[in-house]
Amino acid sequence: MDVSSRVLSELASREAALDAQIEAARAQAQQAVAAAEAQAASILRDADAQVKAMQAEHEQKLSAEMQAIRDTARAQAQSDAAQTRARAESKLAQAVDTIMRAVLP
């Protein structure tokens, strides 16, 4: 019985050591998972912030481009209006001249 008790005691001791190693490995794995989750969350926050910054930059560029297009269109419209006005004034002057020649002897 003495040998059997020693063997059983040794087996129990080894089992306890293995259980402790398993628990330590489990705890270490949980810490690694928690660290990975925290890192993933940080990466997602950074990516989200980067996306928002890129969207804001894009909207700003788009707004600037739209304003430039509006300004160009406004300038072109003013130029066209001035040219039309100048032609109308010229035709009016010609019409007045033609009427004056027809009316005056």
C-alpha cells in the first residue's frame, strides 16, 4: 500500500500541477483575447475618425468646386449680358439713326 499511496500521491500532484498550468494558460489566453479586442476597437475608432476626416475633406473640396463653377457661370452670364446689352444699344442707335434719316429731310 505504501507504493500505491506514493503513486497515487504523485499522480494527484502531477494532476494538480497540470490543472494549474491549464488555468494559467487559460488566464493568459483570456488576457491575449482582451488585448486583441482592445486593439481592434482602437483600430476601428481610428479608422472611423479617418473616414470622417476624409468625408469632411471631400465635402469641403466639393463645396469649393461647386462655388468655383458658380462663380465661373456667374461671370460668363454677366459677360454675355454685357455683350447682349452692347449689341442692343448698338442696334438701338442704328434704329434711331435710320428713323432720324427717314423723318428729317
